[in-house]
Amino acid sequence: MSQCLTQECKLGQAARMDQEYERRLLRQTHFQNVSENMLSPSALSTRPVTSNSPGILPRKTGDRFIPTRASSNWSINFHAINENGKSPNQNRKTKEANSDNGKDGVAYAALLKNELLGAGIEKVSDPQTEDRRFQMPMQEQRNLFRYALSTKRSTTESGNEISPYSLSPVSNKSQKLLRSPRKPTRKISKIPFKVLDAPELQDDFYLNLVDWSAANVLSVGLGACVYLWSACTSQGNFVAVGTHKGYVQIWDAAAGKKLSSLDGHSARVGALAWNADHLSSGSRDRLILQRDVRTPPLQMERRLQGHRQEVCGLKWSPDHQHLASGGNDNKLFVWNNSSLSPVQQYTEHLAAVKAIAWSPHQHGLLASGGGTADRCIRFWNTLTCQPLQCVDTGSQVCNLAWSKHANELVSTHGYSQNQILVWKYPSLTQVAKLTGHSYRVLYLAISPDGEAIVTGAGDETLRFWNVFSKTRSTKESKSVLNLFTRIR
């Protein structure tokens, strides 16, 4: 009796399974008929197809949609798939790996799209400064396939056809693409090309212990001595040294002989700036002294008072008419040659101002950087006494220097990232970020040719970097009558 019941149950289950299979089969046949009616011209002309129409399966659950290719813009859709299919990290890694041939690859891809797909691309963006997407209308960036006819169809641009009299095998758009000017690829090495040991190089934010002369001689203050490192021979160059006791010593670098020792400061001298035969010195005694090194040592020329704490930054303007000074009182002053008081005062910084740099490209443009509590690089128009721009670097700004050949500047930083940054001006975009020092990058000097920089830190190393590219420019005259290049 139990076996009979079991067999009846099995037969009942089989019958129910057959009925469910029959319902599924009928439903699938019904959906296929509906899909064919939707794709037929008569159905498209009589009524619109929407997801709310009765008897129509929603778009997400269908598996038999056949794309319509009549209104597909293959050039746009192919490009969208090629660009958007990768994640940002993959795009970045590909960009770094193919930095040498990146521009050629983009131009070649654009040429293929012009000839095979009729994209009509005339210009390729710079892969380092701009996004690599070709300039196309945003409304045309859609999927590769479409499942409904578009009301507007793309038309070929005029002038894309090949002239019957042209000897070139490519279209007019591709010819313009090949003739478009191309900028050389900018490459900045992430590692220094030379590293020198600098024992006893002080880790003191308020000192300036490294300088690079116009005669390609590097001077470094190590402990109680000043060392000179030269890549070539030099003659008759003067070196100014500020001491901890407040003296300013003038040395003949070639002869290794001390010429004079100037007093006048009552505390250490941490900042020096040459202006032809005139030397400016800033001290912890809050004074700035200006002297002519050709006069007797006891004769003092000018005594500038304005800062309320140590003077830690001094820079003369390229026209040799204005002196910028920064102090531990968070102030930036501008002095001229005819007044004993500052003609301009800037008080926006929130920490000590040591980093100062005048632009060699724009008259009156001054850049300054603040310490740990400020972390900002600020730009000033000294002709109108107006602030221009400000960027928060995220760490202590120790030094600033402008490129001689391009509108760029380099900054070195301390707490807490110990990095070197290269900036474009006025966009203030970062061109490069260099790391390697394990302590604050407190010292910076630029080579006389304007291509390399040297940085020093409390890790007792000097590192040389190639950061600026040298462009074709008129060479500066080396005449003996040019007083501003004879002495540094």
C-alpha cells in the first residue's frame, strides 16, 4: 500500500513539472513574438516601445535584444569603450609605463580613427598636462551598441574627404593632425644625478649654508668651515661668510685668502645677499646692514631696521633696485635704495618667512613661503602692493627658486614631508615631486646654467637634481663691464 502511494506521489510531481515546463515554454515563445513585433518597421511606426507597455519584458531581464547599427557613431563609441574601460589606476600606470612613446601612441590612434572610422580628429592633447581624451561632444559619448533608433543621425564633417588631386593617402583631417605642432615630452628624473656627503651640515631653519655662484662654484658651510666644490676652474671670485659671532667675512675663493672681516652685528648672521659690489646681511639682532665691499671695513653704508625678530631671508630683485627680507616675526618687507624704512609690508604669513624668490620673467613678481604653522607659498605684485595667489603645500616651506628659462619654480619643504616640488606658474600645478632626503630640505641653490639644483638637509647629504629644461635663449654677456655677474 505504501509503495502505491509513493508511485502516485512521483507521478503527481512529474505531472506538475511538465505543466511548469509547458508554461515556461509558452511564456518564452510569447516574448520572442513580442520582440519580433517590436523590431519590425510596422511596430516602430505605429506605437512607441516603452518599458511600461503591456506584455513587454523590462529591459534588464531580456536576453535576446538585437542592437540597431543604423544610428551608431562607431568612432565615438569605440573611443568611449577604449577610454572608459580602464580604471583610473590602470590609466595612471599605463601613462607612467609608456611615458616615452605616449604621445606617438595617441597620435597613431587618432590617425587610425580618422582613416577607418571617420572621427575627424585634428589635434591631439598633451598627455602630461591635459587629459588624453580627444575633444568630442559629451552628448555623443554613449555605449558601443544601441537598442533603439536615434532621431538624429551623425553626419560626416565637411572637408574630411580626400581631394581627387591630393597626393596624400590620408584625409584632410589626418593631414592637419600630422602637421599640428608637437611639444617635446618633459621628463624629470626622480633620483638625483649626484650625491655628496656633507658632514656637520646644520639642521637649522634660519641658516643659509649653501650657494652656487655664477662661475659654477658651490660653497657649503660645514661646522666652522666653508668648503668650495667646483666643476671647473675659477678666478677672482669673492665668497661672503656670516659667522655665529656676528662677523661678515669676505674671502677670495681662488687664493683661499680672507680679505676682510666686517663687524656691526651683535648676533649670528644667517642671511646674505649680493648686489654687485654691495653686500646685505641679516642677523638675529633684527638688523639688515648694507655695505660696499670696496670701501674700508670700518665704513658702514646703510642700517635697515624694521623686523622685530631674526632676519632669516634676503633676496635682491633682478633689476637690483629692491631688497626683499623675511623674518621670524612672520613679516615680509620690501626695501629700496633710497629709504631706511621698508616701502612695502606684507603680514599674511602665519610663520617665519625664510623662502623668498623674485621672478626673472615678470617684473615686480615676488614669491614667499611660510614655516610650519603657515605652509603656504604666496605671490605678490610689488608694483601695486597687491597679493596675487596662495597655495597650501601641506608642509614647512624652506626655500624657493625660479627657473631661468621657464615660468616655473621649485620649492623645498621640511616638516613633515621633506620633499621637493616643481610648480608651474600661474596655474600652480605640480610638475614633479622629488623625495630622497630623510630630514628637512633646508638648503637650495640653482646652477648657473639654470638646469640643475642642489639641495641640502640635516641628513648631511647634498643632492643634485635636473629639474629645469634649458631653452634657446640669448646668452648673457660675460663682459667685464657687467658688474652684476662679476661678483657673487
